[in-house]
Amino acid sequence: MTAPHATTPAAKLVADRVRDLSHRKTQAEIASEAGFANPNMMNFLKTGKNKIPLDRVPSLAKALEVDPAYLMRLALDQAVGTTAAKAITEIFGTPATENERAWLDEIRDASQNSDPRLTSRSRTALRGIFGK
């Protein structure tokens, strides 16, 4: 069987998290927590042989201990392709992670809820935080 999704960020995330959690959970335990009857499904997901089923994103995110919105973004891109995923998020909005919501809350607090425009100066300052 080929692995058409092997190079996707979603497959890499699953592989990394299974590895990172291996000291506490087996791959079979993660599969079970995610609701997969077949423990081999984790192998298929981390090697990119299968796409992450969108209906399993919430339970898989919990089992992998990752933010479900982040996993949904990666799974959506994997499921429908970058162009279609972009169209979907343009219509419905980008799922925001808990960390991203915290940034938004801080921006609202710091600006006293004034709805500040993203200017070139504020963009440069923000990118500077991340070394960009």
C-alpha cells in the first residue's frame, strides 16, 4: 500500500505525538481512546497511508493531547487539499486553537477592546516576537 499522505503536516503531527506519548500510552491505547476499533489505524495515520477521518478529530485530538482546532486544520487540509481547505476556512473562518484564542483575548485586553487595525508597524512588531 502506498502512503499518499506521508508528507502532510497531519501525518507528521500524529507520528510525533505517538512518539512523544509513548512513555505513557501505547499506540493501541491511543487508537482505542480515539475510537478506532483497529489499533493499526494509528500506523496508517502516522505513515500517511490514510487520512485523518474528520469525524474522529475531536477524540483523536484528545487521545493525542493536542488542540482539536489545530488538528482539524491539518486534517481538513489533508482531507480536501490546500485550495479547498482555504475556501472552506474563508467561508466558515479558521478554527482557532486555545493558544490563539488566548492571544486574541490579550490583544482585546491590551487595546481596551478598541478593535485595532493590523498596521504595518503592528505586523512588524508581532513578527519580531517570532523572529520573522
